[in-house]
Amino acid sequence: MEEKKLDLNSIIGFVLISGILLWMLYANTPTAEELKAKEKKEQVEKQAKEAQQAKTVTPTTVATPTDSTQNVAAQAKLGSFGYSATLPSATDAVTEIKNEVLSLKISNKGGYIVDATVLGFDQFEKNSKKAVQIIKDKNASLDITLNTTDNRTLHTKDLYFEPKLTTEGKNQVLTLQLKAGSDQYLEYRYVLKPNEYMLDFAIRSQGLEKVVNTSKPLDLEWQLKTYRNEKSVTYENRYTELVYEYEDGKDDYLNAAKDSEGEAADVTYVAFKQHLFTSILLTDTKFKNVKFKSDNLVDDEEKDTIFTKNFTAQIPLEFKNGALNYNMNWYYGPSKYQILNKYDKNLDEIMPLGWGIFGWINRYIFIPVFGFISALGISYGIAIVLFTILVRIVMSPVTYKSYLSQAKMKVLRPEITELNEKFKDNPMKKQQETMKLYSKAGVNPMAGCLPALMQMPIFYALFQFFPSMFDLRQKSFLWADDLSSYDSIFQLPFHIPFYGSHVSLFPILASIAIFFYMKMTTGDQAMTQPQQEGMPDMGKIMKVMIYVSPIMMLFFFNNYASGLSLYYFISNLITIGIMLVIKKYIVKEDKIHAQIQENKTKEKKESKFQKKMREMMEQAEAQKAAQKKK
């Protein structure tokens, strides 16, 4: 009986569990609407996955359109180039080519570089963790205007190229083709070599004679909105400019201080220079006529900004036998003299080293000497100090000649003053007697000016040298964290016109040094120069300049490279030291006076110049006497 009861309970339990399971299965069965929604969701996810794969996979084989309806619609809009819009590569995907120093990303859309990163350098300041990107976020474009035979005007920047990435030895080769058919296309070819900032670039066409109007050149437009990469936007913008070479080696540039335009024939390269980095387009086949434009985007020195300039170059590409064939190069990298000069394409002219003798001094003296000193393994600040000492030692004979001339004029001052009083009513006679005194004493009144003139090329060359030194970028010395930019020690809560909103210490030290230097030299020079009748008192003017010059330097150099201010500070200190040594131990006024008196007793042959000057004065005096008598 008990056994039957157990069987009955088991049966009842089984029935209950089965019922519960059936009810749960029924309750969780999706409705028709839910099944439809699920299917739609899966389809969307599948499409998204396919789109993602299309962005990351570079096509390496030639594909053909499969959707005839899509092909017809594309051709209706784009003509023969509608073919390219129906290929699998018609997406915004990018292909990256990269070596040890440069990373480039080229987009299928437009076929041009949309990201150019110079590896190993930080933006703004050292360890900022922000890479120097010359191109990013659509700040650049390369566009060719296509005038088709069916009266369409198309722009390559809006059309899709088909990429193919291969290698040739260690070189990476990216070919992109804008297709009008399986064997009709416009091609861009990029070749990136190991450890090079320069890459090969070619534009050629095949089979487009019946697609594109080849009776006139195609217009290529290269545009770049330059990103700010340095700490001082004012200083960077001053040296950001468009430079170009034309007519077999001539070079020129657009005004960097304002909006400007230009035009040149037979152009061999165009450079969009960004102070310490640059972008360059070079060509083997000269561009017949190029139009340039530079827009200044920094309109307020107090306002922080992202961009400095907007550059544009409009370049005609000519057909030969119905086809394009241009072999060119791109350069994206540092504006460094040694790197640019090694390419042997006159790219060193991009550097603002100065014209004529100033550029010669920088190229063949200062750059090699500073390169040798900095290669000793010392800090760049110490290298500047040693470089300054070397320059001042070389220029010390000039300093000696200048001081000696001043000392001689100082000794003669009492006699010159006496002549001025004696012949104050006869300027011509006074001038004659003064010249005789100079001649007898063996003193050249112009001797003090010549040494100063000799130093001018050195001064100007150095003024151009330091802003061009890429090696100083983000190199620290003492309190200066970047010798290529200002050395701020205090940030002002307000902006001072022409000065800025910060206080740089090296310009202050340089201004103090130049004050004492001018106090020594200009004060003595003022004492040696007697006032001429009818002329302003140069002594008073020089005394004013002693105070005005340091203040001008303080304002001018506050936003300049601290390396330049460091040079002038050390240079003036050394010059003061040299002049103190000359004054105390070498040039003695009593000896100079004795020598002058001895010279007066000697018969000195009159030079041809002195004779001519004397005859002219005598003739003028005779004419004046005759007029007075008449």
C-alpha cells in the first residue's frame, strides 16, 4: 500500500514540474514583433562591424563595381569618375606609413596626407606629452580641379582613391588611384624611406585623355593652416613664413608680418615654414607659374591662439602628350640647417640666416663653430657662453682700435676746442686748421667709426643666427627651460604693449650690461667730439642714448629667444672687461699725448686725399672772399 502511495506522489510531482516548465517556456517565447526587432538589431550590428573592418583593412587587390544601380547613380553625378565611388575603397579609411622619424596618414578620400607627425619632439615644452603634428584635424588639403570632357568640374579632395600598400626593399610604397575605369586613373604615389623626413611623391595619369580636358593645365591647390608648436606664439609667428625658389636658384618669401600675396615663374619648391618645423613641396619639373598667399592669423599678441598662418599655393600641372607625369618630393620635419642642407636642393635658403655677407658668416663660420662646440658634450647654455667668448676674442683687435682712436681724440680735444674758439667766425678756416692738426698729430678722426662698422655684420649675423638654431629648442640653462624661447621668471597679471605679460631675466641682465658698456664707450666718445657750429650737440644725444638703448633692448628682447639675450649679456660683460684691461694696462693717455706731440714735430707727407680736401677748402674760401669783397 505504501509502495503504491509513493508511485502516486511521484506521478503528481512530475506532472506539476512539467507544467511549470511548459508555462515558463511559453512565457519566454518572443512575439513576432520582438523577433523582428531582434533581427533588425543583428543586421545593424553586422553592418557596423563590416564598416569597421573596411576602415582598418587596406585593399590590396583591384575590385570592380557589383551594384549596377549604384554605378549608374554615381556616374550620373560624377561622370566617368563615378566608377571610383562604387569601389569598396570609397570610404574615409586612412593608410599609415611610418619610419623612425615620421608618421604619415593618407586618406582614401582625396588621396592626400591628413596627419603628419614628427616623431621624437614635444609640442610647446619638453615632456608635454603632445606630439608635434604639422598636419591634423583637417588643417591641410591637396586638391586638383578636374575639368572633364562632359563639362563637369570635380575636385579630387572630394573623390575616393583606391590605395595599395607595398614595399620596395626597406621603402614603403603607397599608391592611390582615382579611377574612371579599370585602366583609367589619376595616381598619387608616396615612397617613404627609413630615417628620412623627405619622401618621394609622384602624380601621373593613365588613359584619361578622353575623360579630362587636357588642352589646358590642371590647377593644384596646396593649403596648410599652420598649428602653433612653440611656447611663444608672437616669436613663432614672426618666423613663420612662405618661402619659394624660382628661376634657377632665386629665392623669395612673403611678408610674415601681414597678409600678403605673390606670384613666380619656374618654381622648383614651395615651403610653408613654421619657424622650427617646415613643410616643403619640391618638383623635378618646374611649375610654370605659381600664385602664393599668406594670411596672418595672429592679430593680437596678447591673445593665445591655436594657429599662426594660413598658407596657399596654386600650382598649374601641365599635360604632356595627354598625360600628367610629375616627380616630386614632400618634406615634413625640423627647420634645421644641417638636415635641409644635406639634400643639396638649396633648402638651406629656407632658413632666415640673412642676405649677402650676413648669411655667408652664418653658413661658413658661426654654424660650423657652434656645431663643433656643442658637440663637445656640454650643455647648450655653456656652448653659447664659450661661443660668445670666442667671438669676442676674435673681435678684440677691433675693440682695441676703436678705444685707441677715442683716446687719441680725447687727448686732442683741448686743442680742437681752442681752434673752435679762435676761428668761430670763420668755419672754413676752422675746418682747415682742424684737418692740419689731425694730419700733424697722425690722428684719423674716422678711425673710431671703422671698427664699429666692422662689427655690424657680426651683430646682424648673430641676430639671425640664434632664431634659426633648431638645436636650442627646449634646451634648458639655469632658469631658462627653453633657449629658443623667452625665459620667464614672473607672469604679469596684465599685458604691457610691445613688452608682453611676462618678465624675462636674461634681457634684464643684457640691458644692465649694455648700460655700463655704453657708459664707458659713449661717454668717452662724447668727450672726444667737440660740438660743431650749426650741428646738434652730439654729447647730449649720446648721453640720452645711454639710457634709451638699454630700455629699447629690454622691450625688444623680452619675447625673443633667451639664447640670444644670453649671448648679448655675456658679450657685453666680456667687452667691458677687455676695455678695462686696455684702459688700465695697454693704452696710456700720457704716452698717447707724448706720441702726438712727437708726431707734430715730424714732417709728414700729405696724402692725395688730404691734398685734394685742402685744395677744395682753399678754393671754397677764395670764392667766399671774392664774393664778400664784391
